[in-house]
Amino acid sequence: SAMRLFAAGFALVVAQPWLDATQSPEDRAKLLIANMTTNQKVQLLSGNLLAKGYVGLVSGIPELGIPDIRMNDGPQGFRDQFHPGTSTAWPAGLTMAATWSVESVKAWGVGMGKEFY
């Protein structure tokens, strides 16, 4: 029921207060970092080639509500050893920023997101 879903969501926010979107991003970040172990912090500093097959994957920390972080290869777009020759040459973020076009940057992000995920 809707009440159960609400209660479950409320319980998650109480257990993980950094997920409470009513708090400021700065406060949420401080709460999250205060609840992380040193190993969890270090885990977010590098990719995990062995886990998923490409170095741009930073494994998430599900118990903290942190999803996997999937980075691309800069302006080359996403690629991995399982799909050779499939990169799209996307413009770099700095190039897109120089357009001063909110619409263009949005289309760029949506397009990369669709290809990447």
C-alpha cells in the first residue's frame, strides 16, 4: 500500500539521513562522510576494472545508498573491451560549456546518457 511505501521510505531516510533531500547538499555530504569508513572513502577514488570489465566503473556502496559511478573516456565516449569500435566521439564538457546553450548541453547529456546506460 501507499502507506507502507511511505513508511519504508521514511525509515530509509531516518537510517540514512544523507538521503533526506530536504537537507542542504552540504549537510547531506557531511552526514554521509561522517558515516563512511576509511575503506569506503578510498573505494570511491579509483575504478574497478576487475569487477565489471572496465576501469571507468567506480563500484558503489549499496549499504550507504551510493550507486555505481560510471565514467566515460572523455571526449571519446563510452567504450570497453566487450564492444570494440562502438565509441561515439562526444564533445568534451568544456566544449559544450563554451556554446552557452542550455538546450545543446541538455541534448548532449541526454544523448550520452542514453548511449552509456
